[in-house]
Amino acid sequence: MAQTQPSSKRVSSGSPSARPDIATVLGIALALAGIVGGLLLEKGKIQDIAQGTAAMIVLGGTFGAVLVTNPLSVVLRALASTGSVLLERASSVPDAIEDLIQYATKARKNGIVSLESEAASVADPFLRKALGLAVDGTDLQEIRKMMETDMLLAEESAESEAKVWEAAGGYAPTIGIIGAVLGLIQVMKHLEDIKEVGHGIAVAFVATVYGVGSANILFLPIANKLRARSRAATRLRDMTLEGVVGIVEGLNPTLIRLKLESYSDVAAPPRKEARRGRGVDAKPGKDAAKSAA
């Protein structure tokens, strides 16, 4: 009886596996260790900064202000996005290049319509949509316009999530000062006991520590990490679009690979203005002719 041989075709894994972001975890741990370690070296105690009321004032006031500033849906998305800060996905650029080269090879041999069955099962929504438009015979300029619109909307969504954390980083230090003033008000009520006054002042300033610390160790770094993730995602989508355009144009797979492999070393995605100006009719030959004229 003939045995079924396993298929040698590489199966796209879709989303790359996630793993803990060592930089984020190590950075937070190092920052906390430095602050707490400095406190202990100054003969302080953990109890000196372990004040639940101060944390309640700072966190409650900060996120209350954030809710006033941003729509609830955006705040909820921003809270959910913290998963991408603590976890990073292995670079999917090499896998995406191999997938695109496979599609290009098949389309060059059998025509782009042969990708119809594969386009529907692609895990990446961006690539699935781009291939679907290509298989349906959509005009190349229209494909570019639609996919670049998707890219722009994704960038704006990611930026709005980053701005939530950025706003929290701006409010937290001020809320910390409010907490310190509230503590000092309570201290001023009991000036008859000088020992209690000193202790009360020390406790009052804990809110300031919480506000400044949370802003500079958590909120602002989270905002910047989300922007970094967004830039990486934009670069991958931009590469994917270039690959699909090459498939539609019928370029040699080797040429497509050379073009796409340059994205592996690019530190930042092309500017939005550059992407918008890159239409189908903008060919190097025409630009050179205009320059010569």
C-alpha cells in the first residue's frame, strides 16, 4: 500500500510566536532595583515608600484624567496593548519574504489567478487582502491606494494608543504633587507634635515619588515602546505591499527577493509622504527623463 508522503511546501505560520521582551522586563527591574537599592543604602526602609493611599491618589487621579482626555474605546485598546510591550514577536520579515517569493514563483508559472485558493487562507489580514485584490484583477494603482490607506489607519490607531500612555505620563507627576499637598494639609493640623510632623512630611512626599516614578518608568516608556512596535509593523506591511506589487507586475522572483531583503536592515519605515507619492506611474525612467530635461 502506497504511503502518503508529507508535503514539502512550506506552510506559513501566520503570526510569529511571542516571547517575553527581555528589554522591557530588564529595564523595569533595573529601574526599580536602582531606586529601591539607593533607598536601602541610605538606610531607608521599604515601608517608607509603601503607601497605599499615595498609590491610590496617583493612579486614580491619573487614569481619571486620562479617561477625560481620551474616548473609552481608545483607553481600553491602550490597556490591552500592554501585552505587546511585555511580549515581543520574533521577526517575521524573513518568513514573509519566503511566502511572497513562493507566491511570485507560482504566479509567474501559472498566472496570478492560481493564487486564488492560497490567498483566502493567508493568516496575515494585510497580505490576504492585498493578494485577494491582486487575484481579482484590481488595478495596480488602486491596490496601492487601498493598502496604503489601511497602513495609514493602522498607524493612526497605534499612535492614539501610545498617546493614552503619554498622557498618563504627563498627568502622573502633577497628581503626585496634589497627593503631597493633601498630605501636608493633614500634617499642618498636628503641629503640636514635632515628631509626628516630620514623619507626616516624609509620608506626604511619597505621592510625588509615585507620580514621577510611574511616569518615567512605566507610562512614557510604554508609549515609546508602542510607537516602536508600530514602526516595525508598518515596515512589514510596506514590504508586503511591495512584494504583492512585484507579483502583479510579473517581476522575476529573484528581483523581488533582492528588493524585499533590503527591508531586513531598514531601521525605520519610509515616510508617509514618500509612500503616498509612490504611485504606479512614478517610474525611475520617467523621473530621469524629467531631470535630464
